[in-house]
Amino acid sequence: MNQIEIYTDGACKGNPGPGGWGVLLRSGTNQKELYGGEPSTTNNRMELMAVIQALEALKRPCAVTVYLDSQYVLKGITEWLPGWKAKGWKTASKQPVKNQELWQRLDELLAKGGHVVDWRWVRGHNGDPGNERADALANLGVQGAQRR
């Protein structure tokens, strides 16, 4: 299995407002950057989209380390998701899960992709070069969304 490092980040100017997502993928000496945005979205949606876009970019099963600064995505995927599914996509307080369609898309990518994923939280805006680059890419996504 190829070893891939992925750094993801989301950004939003206003919440909701124009938003962007950014991805830095690394495998050995190879590197790829992705970004995009939406004219009206939320920060949490962009954090999720970054991870989704990163995993969709992989063409075969990989050993992946995902570095992200979003506790929402990290806890969602590592802690909350099984409970949401068991409760019919309801939270512990019986409310509908926010961003359900994105969580379902991410869940399906993980189930069908064949990837072995190690999720790692990094503190945002704290000098981690991969996180800083993903943040810059997310902001390029915001700029593109603002121009639309």
C-alpha cells in the first residue's frame, strides 16, 4: 500500500458565508494540492469537504495519515459516527445530524475505498507546515467562491 500524508483544512468568511477547503497530499517526494469553495456554506462543511475531496483523489487503497485541525471532523469520524448511524442519523439529543449528507459521503468513501486511515489532530495556525499550506489552499478556495 502506498503511504500517503494528507493535510486538510476548511475556511469560511462569515459562518455561513463564502467558504473554501484545501488539501495537501504527499507521497514520498510527490505532492499534490487541491482546493475549492462554495459561495454560501459553513466552516464545518468546508472541513468535511476537504477530507472528502482528499479521499476521493486517491485512485487505489492506501495507508493514509490524515492531519486535520477540526475537532468536529475528528470526533465525528472517530467517536460520533457509529452512534449517529445506530440512531437513524440522530444526535444523542434526538436532533437530526448536521451535514448528514457529507457524513454519509465520507462514511461511504471510508467503507469502499479500502484505505487504512490514521486520524491525527494538529493545532491550527501553530506553525505546522502541512496545516499552514492546507489553510492557504482553503483561503484560495474562499477567494474563488467570492469571485463567483
